[in-house]
Amino acid sequence: MLRIGAIVWGVRDLNRAIRFWSEALNYKLGKEPDVDFAILVPKEGAGIQLSLNAAVTSTKPKRHHIVVQV
């Protein structure tokens, strides 16, 4: 059986995205963010990890994907 391990969200402003999604989802940083990548996890209990990827340069809509695990 597969399960969702993470959702990866392309963003332009990493710090702004961290603040927004942490507040909106009641998440926190899972570890210290890199220059262009951050991992958010639920503050309480289990849940899907949200990874924020700022390594996108296109002005077109950002690509997002789901990481599945066996």
C-alpha cells in the first residue's frame, strides 16, 4: 500500500511561505530550513509533511507534487 509522505510546494518567498503555512495549518518547522527548502510538520500529532521548495525561477505557475511511500 502507498501512503503520502509529503506534499512539495514550489514557492517564490520561502520565509513568507513558512510563516503563512505554519499559521494556516498549525504546523512548525521540522528542522532548520536550508536556503531554498523547508520542511513543515504538524505541531501536534501525526500528519502529512509539507515541504516548501524555493528553488523555482519560472514566473509561470509553480509545480507541486506529492511524495508517496510504500
